[in-house]
Amino acid sequence: MSDHYRNHVAVVTGAASGMGRELAVELARRGARLALCDVDAAGLAETAARCRVQRAEVLTEIVDVSQYEQVQRFADAVIERYGVVNDLFDNAGVGFVGTVERSELKDIVRVVDIDFWGVVHGVKAFLPHLIASGAGRIANTSSVFGLFSAPSQSAYNAAKFAVRGFTESLRQEMLIAGHPVSVSVVYPGGIRTAIAANATGVDSAELADLAALFERNAMTSPERAARVILDGTAAGKPKILVGPDAKVGDLIVRVLGASYMRLLAKASARLFSAGPR
């Protein structure tokens, strides 16, 4: 097991369940001191309990990452507790299913506020401390849907593509400035978490279809995903593809270029109908 995280202070957002929980538990196994946040108090307490079984020191805070003031207060609390931050895992996110035509503006705004602005808020609040640490690391979670777009995923695609662009620019800025902070974008494929089951959408039947499709095809356990992310981040990889489906999707888009959109639209036509059902 890698010692890259031993005695590091690691921040994980969206730590109450799924990939965020497994990142926290795996970090605990690797000897990190933890600062965990989420909006789900019960889930966050369960994650903290699992980490303490590994004898990890844990700070938890209820934080809505879409609200910068809450994220900044969390950063202040982490520094007050530990005095340093070494690693930031911006993982919090939500799903939404609906075409642009049928989605309400508030639904698109909610996804972007959490999935994109939550990442920006985490970076802005913690970046000064990561620089000051002398060896900081940032891993921002995009998605396979940050590599290619899909029908009914416009809000999620927009947020995840934005995470990609923001993070790639940040990596270049750190290199230019000579700051001791490595920056990675994480692209999970289908991870066996509840994100699809917990997603909201404009059409209950379409939402159920997507959740069932996701459950049948999710290829990677959250435990495996956490290990891949931590190993990739420790190695300073700029691009971390999680799961064989993410690797295949990345390859298909690079090989086919823009023509992937027509092929994917045809394949998705039955499941993602634009009209009411």
C-alpha cells in the first residue's frame, strides 16, 4: 500500500456515500488525517465511523458545496484543526436526466451549482493552503460525460465539461507559477454507486430506464475507483480514467471525433425519447 498519504491532511467533499465514502475510507487505510463534508449528516457520520475504525483522525462538517461561504467556513475549520491541507478531492455531485427542451432552468442551475461551482468553491477555498503545504494535490471529479456528451444529460454534461476545462487550466497555471500543487481531472465511468438511482429528472419513466441501465452496466466498484483515483493523484497524473468503460469511451471519441454524436444519438433514440411518454 502506498505511503503517499500518510499523515497528510486530505479533504473529501461528497463524503457521505458512494465514491466519496470509499475515498475517505481508503485514505484512512493509507494513514491520512481527514476532513470530510457533505449535506447528508447521517451518511457523513457513517463514513466517519468507518474511517475511525482505521484509527484515522476525522473532522466532519455539513456543507453545501454550492454555497461558497459554507465551503470557506469549512476550509477555515480544517486549518484551525490541522494547520495544513495537503490533498483536496472535489467529489460532490448530483445527477439529472432531461432534454434541454423539457428541463426547467432551475434544474440545470442546480446541477451546475453543485457539480461545477462546488469544484470551483473547493479550489478557491483550499488552494492557498495547498500551495502553502509545499506539496499539494487536487483531484477534481469530472465524468466520462466530461469526455463525451449524451442525450438527456445536457446539464450534467455542461457541468462535467466545465470541470474538465477549469481543472486543465488550473494545472497549467500551477506549472507556470511554479507552485508545488499537482492537479488531476478524474473521469469515472460507471461506478456502482447510487448516483443514478438518486438522480432527479423531468420524466419518471425515463429516469427509471436510465437507473436500470446504469445498474446493469456499471463496471467498477467504488472501492476500486477510490484506489485508482488515489494512485493516480499520488502519481500526479493529469488525466485519471476510472474503469474500462471510461478508457473505451475516451478512445472512441478520440478516434471518431465529432461523428460519435450521430452514432450515440441513434443508439440512444429508444431510451431517450424527446417527447412525453
